[in-house]
Amino acid sequence: MRVVIADDHPTILAGIEALLGPAPRLQVVGRASSVDELLALLSTTPCEAVVTDFAMPGGRNADGHAGLAGARQRIR
């Protein structure tokens, strides 16, 4: 399963990637540190799942429910 991870804290991103990395059926195919980065990444990177922080500050796109709705539209 191809997975994209997103969080505004670099340590959390690294920790999630370290936890998912050894899983034989999971492949981290992208990392984002904002909702804008996540939505841009999902427009170009096919994946089956996104692991994301619910509330990331800043950016042009809303976070929370609106950010998840935007991400959901882009998952291929």
C-alpha cells in the first residue's frame, strides 16, 4: 500500500515514517509539512492512504475537515 504522511512537526513525520517503513506491505511515497504541500503532493503522487495531522497551521487551504475533504478528492 502506498502511503503519504503529513504533519507540521518534522519529528512526528520522521517517527511515522520510521514506524511505517519496516512494514512489508507499506511504502511511504511522500511527506508533506502543510495542507498546501499535502494537496499538491496528492495531485502528483498516487497513493491508497494518507496519515495526517488534523490541524496544521498556515497555508492557503483550510485544515481540519476541509483539508481532509480536499485530500480525499485527490487520492488515486
